[in-house]
Amino acid sequence: MRSSVLRSVKTLAKPAGARGYSSESVPDRKVAVLGAAGGIGQPLALLMKLNPLVSRLALYDIANTPGVAADVGHINTRSEVAGYMGNDQLGQALEDSDVVIIPAGVPRKPGMTRDDLFNINAGIVKDLCSAIAKYCPNAIVNMISNPVNSTVPIAAEVFKKAGTYNEKKLFGVTTLDVVRAKTFYAGKANVNVAEVNVPVVGGHAGITILPLFSQATPKANLADEDIKALTKRTQDGGTEVVEAKAGKGSATLSMAYAGAIFADACLKGLNGVPDVVECSFVQSTVTELPFFASKGLNGVPDVVECSFVQSTVTELPFFASKVRLGKNGVEEVLGLGPLSDFEQEGLEKLKPELKASIEKGVKFANA
């Protein structure tokens, strides 16, 4: 999927008549970014402006959005950019959106767990999803705001109350876990990272993140100790960045990149590109959790990503797993496949924590 995004960007520099995407060959698609003036939102806005599948880009935040929109809007790519600021302009930002990406919320700080983010970000997500239900109920929603294990169930409950819930169109974006797993695996296995694929399932926090290195390609003969270390590093990737930035930021740039990858996959699925598979946290029956990160297809050939979406892979109501993406969002939630003993043990360990996070989100939404 990474190479897919890069190919999309490279086509923008091609001369007229060159093969690739053009405004005539793809449908018009509006993408709204909620939280576009933030640390994730700004680079994400830039990356979406570079995506030739986007014809209209709506940037929303509670402050500073006009400046971001003016800056990004000067880039000579296909999409028209508009900035919206404050609650009274939220509806305009959302109207007619095909994909809504939500990176809104406060970032992690040193010593702060994803659970610490809950009280602030849960309220933000609840309000934004209420507006989505009103102004663009049929849009695909990509949830980035943490803690994803709880914010996705919150969104589901809000949409249910509004009578607009479609489990096929709500995704928790867990793509950053996949990006990290690919990078770390390639480094240890000494292989070309562009050729690496590693499914990551479960959720999007700590031990709920379960990279399936036994299914990684190309195959490498890594020792058990190496697999355990890679798993731990993938699970603690966010903390690694927070500590490296010494309290002055979190994983904003890599998260924006991952969010752009998953949004691109969703757009390709909407446009009817076949065989697009990504990992995502979705409503699921694959585990006992309502949302779980898994691989899914998005309609673009040979595209596989992971995301937190409503799922059917475990007995959990939500679970991240492999998902096939298409014109209706989730076309199929794929199974976990064969697990190693270490991965099976990890799956059992993550279930109680993921279940508790999901229940916490449901409780907040219904309070």
C-alpha cells in the first residue's frame, strides 16, 4: 500500500498525456479531515492534497484552519481545498463527504497512556460523530483519534442512536502498527522493506497490538527471541516516539502517513478497484470483541492494510483483522489465518484488555 500511495503522488509530476490517474479517469471524491490544524492533521492534509483520487478536500478544526487550507491550497494538484473553523462551520465541512478522517484530539505526552486520553478525546469524537450522522451519514469514517479501541465503539453507538450506523463504513485506523511492524521486521531480517508484508491484528494499544510475524513475507529465519523483541517494539512504538521527542510531541508524522495510506485504500475501494485488502479495527465476529484491528481489502489490486474496524474474525464485537475493501466499505472480514504458539498466547492475553476498552467506549457513549 505504501508503494501505491507513492505511485499516486508520482503521477502528479507526470507531463500531460502520461499514463496514470487523471481527473477524467476517476470519480469526484470529497475527503474531510477533522482536526486538520493539529500535529497529525496538517501533514495528513498535505498528503491527501497530493492524492489524485481526491477532488475536494475539506479541512476542519476549532482554530487555525484557514491558514492551513491556504497553505495546502497553493499546491498544484487536482483537489480544491476549503478550510472550516468552529462548530458553526462543521456542517459545511462534512456535507457530501465520501470519506471522513478524524485525527482530532489531544496528543499523548510523556507518562500518558492511551487510557489517559480517553476523557478528553472521547467527548470530541462523540460530538464529531453526531455531526457526521447529520450531515454525511453515508460517508466512510476513518477513526484515528485515540484510544481507538474505545473511540470506534463510541462512534458506533452515536451512529446507532442516530439511526445511521453502517458497520461496513466505520474503520479504526491501525495502519501505523502495520507500518512499524514492516519497518522493524525489514531491519532485523535484512530485506527490502518495500517488499515486506506483516499483518497486525487485535487492537491499537499496548498488548492489544498483535503483529503476526509468522505470516510475514518474505520469510526470514528469525529466532524466537527476535520475534518477541519485534513484537514488543511494535506494541511500544508510540511510546518510543514520545520519549524520543522528550515531551514535545508524539507520533504525528508517521501517523499522518499511515492515515493517508488507509484513506487511499478506502478511496480505491469506493472507486471499484479490485482486491484491496487492509488491516483495520472493525465490527467483528472473529473474536469476542466488537472491534478488532485486521487486514482488509479496499478495491485496489494487491493492497493490504490493517485497521481497527467492526469485525467477524473472533468472538469479540470489534477486532482488527484483514479486511477486503470495496464500493460499500467493508466487503469481507478475513480470518486470522494460522498463528504460532507465541501469537496464540498473545491473542488470549489481549482479549480481556480489548474487551474492557470496547465496553468503556460503549458505556461513555450511552451515559
